[in-house]
Amino acid sequence: MDLTNLTLKEASEGLKAKKFSSVDLTKAYFERIKKVDKNLHAYVLETEEQALKDAEKADEILAKGEGSALTGIPCALKDNFNTKGVRTTCCSKILENFVPPYDATVVKKLKEAGVVVLGKTNTDEFTCGGSTEHSCFGPTSNPWDVFRVAGGSSGGSACAVASNMAVFALGTDTGGSIREPASFCGCVGLKVTYGRVSRSGVTSFASSWDTIGPLAKTVEDAAMVLQAIAGHDDLDSTTPNIPVPDYLKNIDKGVKGLKIGIPKEYFEEGIEVGVREVVMNAVKEYEKMGAEIVEISLPMTKYAVAAYYIAAPAELSANLARFDGIRYGRKPQNEGEDLLDYYFAARGEGFGDEIKRRVMIGTYVLSAGYYDAYYKKAQKVRTLIIKDFEDAFKKVDVMITPVAPIPAWKIGEKMNDPLAMYLADAFTIPINAAGVPAMSVPAGFVKGDKGDLPVGIQIIGPQFSEELLFQVGNAYEKNSKVKAQNVKPQFKA
Ligand code: GLN
């Protein structure tokens, strides 16, 4: 039996039944990583020694019949999650030697649940991007075609899960960074309600948009991970004290009688024919399962990308101001004559091109004279987008849309055309603007030039409706023929 094929649920049951140990499981994963990651580059750091120690500890707990559903489960963390004593770079040169003195709240929670951390995964620098090509370590490849991107910014996490190099992984999603790579690589990716999961200890990109969530092999697995990481945290004041429900309780309830909205704006401009077909086929399956399909409208959709690419860089420029090479960030090679020289050198050497572009945009839109014309206007648009979603959820229970208008593109193809890259976020950004949860679930394939490329559907719900999203996603996964984790991606180097 190849242990790396197991879902989280299966691995957890196997551990409890003593069919194999956490050490066996962890070793199998490192074997797999050694075999395939040279072609894929999902990991930027492997922590094998510590992982094996943690696996031994987990086995002791399991031997006593104790532990949680996650005890002994090998997982991966995106490299913007602070891990105590373990290098955390945000895939930026400016943090290349940073070793955090503490764990992020979610990392602490996962460790308390008994997980085994295999390593840190690749991301676009400070999570700014949709392809991992903006990583100082170079891009992650798509497991279905190594000449294509894995998506991003949580491309390393998505690739690791889809190619059996981790049972599950954590990512962050500010404008699509969990859902888009999940769709491109063929795994499940959950963007939670804003505030559902604490972000303390995770480096901020745009604080009023950032969320944390799981990438997993199945919907059920994603629910199991969220169970362990959701909830209020005193260290993150945006996490309300709303009880965390039992996410598995209603997962098999099906979709009979549910109203599923199809927002027409997500099927019009710029969407590739094959992608639309996959999504519409999934919608038909939902109809067969007893859901009522309702066409609806989210008229503000077309303004979301523009509003985001003003508001998010504004927040980024403020958040990155702390990286000055003194308190945060590495010392520059040429320190210069005075403090200003020093700042220029530290930031000039430390940040990559995409970060520089966004910091300049952000600083510009926040500056006196431009604030009203850009930043304030973007905020007003955001309010209208929120209203779009409030109105829609008066008519339907959930919505289904494509995750991205196109499948994974070729590495390098969009590097000189930032606008083209930004437009790939058209269907994910509005969800972050509204702060609602959404999940990417594998739904089919389109033909690439070297074989099939995965495509996901996006299931969107009202705030704090993660339980319902799992129910809806699981119904599809259990009924459809497409189970990405059962189809082995090809590795053509
Ligand atoms: N692709 C989007 C961007 O480049 C989203 C990034 C994210 O969610 N972190 O900003």
C-alpha cells in the first residue's frame, strides 16, 4: 500500500487502528518528496529530522489510545506562517535568514493537535501573485504539466497536496491564493470567512482581506483541518467569538431543496470555453441531486479587480513599511552614507520586482491628493460588492462559479504582463472583498498541450457558512466521477 495515497480521514483511521505508525507515514512522505519534488519544487524547506521526532512523539500518544484526528498526520505549511526556530522567508530575499521566535496561532493549534510538519512550501513573495513565479526561490511546477504554473500564491501547498507530498497543507488567501492553485493543481482549497481563523503570526499582505485555510485531498479532509484551526484568538482582534460548529455533522446531508445561484457575470467575458463547460456540467449534476438552480446577478463583479489592485497594494505598502533592514529584514550589502541610503539599499536589494511595483502603487494611491480619487473610491466599490453578496444570499443558499477563467498557464507566459496575471483573479477577488467563505473543489479537466489540466468549481456561501460549503462540496465529490486525488498526475521532466 502506498501510504501517501491516503486521505486525511483514511490516514487518521489507519493510525488509530495501528495499521501503520506516524513514523511509517512520515518516512513514506519524505520518500515521495525526494522522488518527485526535484521536478515540482513545492517545498522551499524540508524539516525531516524534527518531523521524525514529532512522528515518534505522536506514535507514543497514539499507543496510549489518545490524540486527536490529526495526531501523527504529516502536513505542510506555506512559508509565510511563523514556525518557531524554523526559517520563515515569505519567499523574499529580505527575510532569507529570518527564524521566528514563536509559532503562529494556527501552527500552535496544529502542533497541539499532534500534526507532523514536513516543511515549508513555496509562495509568491509576501503572497503577492497567482503563480509562485514571484518567489525568490523560483516557481513551483504544476504536477499535471511541469512546464506550467501551479497557481499561487499558495502554489507550493497546492502542488504538495495534489502530488501526494503532504496529507494536507495550510495556505493564505487574500484575493484567491488558496482557491486558484487548488483549482490548477486538482485539490480542495478553502477560503474561510474573514475572521474565522486567527492570523496571528502569519505575515500580513492586506490585513482587511487576508484569510488562512486548508488545502486538502477531499472536502471532508478540509473540514477536519478547519475544525482544528478555527475560532477566536485573543491575539487577532478580527476573530469574533462565534462558536465553531461540528463541521462533519451535516457533511453527508446532500443538496436536496437547496437553492444554488449561478451569477451570470462569472460566465461571460474572458472565460475559456472548456472551463465554462466543466462548471456547467457540475451545475447539471447538482440539479440531478435535487438542488434548485437559480440564475442571479452580481453586477459589481467587473469592478472588483480594479478595486482590489488599489486597496490591496495600499495595505501591502503599509504592512511592508516595517521591513527596513534594521528591526525587520536583512542588512543590505552596501549600507551607504546615511539612514536614507540604508533604507533604499535594504529594500532595493531585498524586495523583488512585483513587490516593488505594488509598494509603489500602494504608496501612490494613499498619498495626499490621490487618496480620494483612488483609495477612497476603491473602498466605496468594495462596499457595493459586499451589498451584491448580501442581496444574492437573500435569494439563494450558495452560489457556484468557476474559480479562475483559465486553467494553469505556461511558466513565464504572463511574467511581462502583470495585468493579464491580475485578470486571472477576477472570480476569486470579489469573495475576499465581501469577506464570505468559498471553496474550490476539483470538477473536471480541460485539454492542455501535454494532457489534461484540472479545473475546479467555486462554491460560495454567506458569512460563517463553512458547514454548508462542506455539505455542498462533499455531495458533489461523492457523486461525481472526478476525484482528483485518485488520478495520478504525470511527471514529465
Ligand atoms: N493573485 C492575487 C494577487 O496577486 C491574490 C494573492 C493572494 O491571495 N495572496 O494579489
